[in-house]
Amino acid sequence: MNEDPTTISAPAIKAGAAIASAAGAQVVESASKATSIFSDLFVLNWPNIASAAAAIYTLALLAEFCWKKFWRPFFERLGWIKPKPRLVLTPSEWAALRPTESD
């Protein structure tokens, strides 16, 4: 045995084993964190209820925005839904809306 104690035999195998064991430890740790996160989410307390309500409200606002800006105009162009009628005022209706001098 005249090997130098500072040299490493089979360095690629040892490095691969070290990386695999570290990755396996991270997977196990992340799985345990995920189960604790999900168990915390499904506990009914006020912060979780408020978070769920905020998430639902945010999704409703996003859906309304997308409907008004993207989906409705797209469906109107395709002819799948009728466009909203535009407000057209006659000159007499404009005159009725204008304030008079006696006001």
C-alpha cells in the first residue's frame, strides 16, 4: 500500500454518490416541507380563510378584466355574441341634458 493519503481513488464515482445523496436528501426534505405546507393550508383559521377569500376575489377581478378586454371583443368579432348597443343621442336629447340658464 504505497498510495498517497491525499489522493482520492475513483473520484468520479465518489462525486456522483455525494451528489446523488445530497439530491436525495433535498427531495426528502422538500417532500416533508410540502406535506407540512398542505397540512397548514387545510386548517380552518382566520388567516387561511382570509387568504382564500383574497385569492378568490383576485381571480374574479382577473376574470372580469380578461372578459372585458380580450374575450368579449374576440367573441363579438367572431359573431358568437351580440355587441353592446352604443348610446346614440339625438340633438333634442342633448339639449335636454344641457343645463338651462335658469339652473
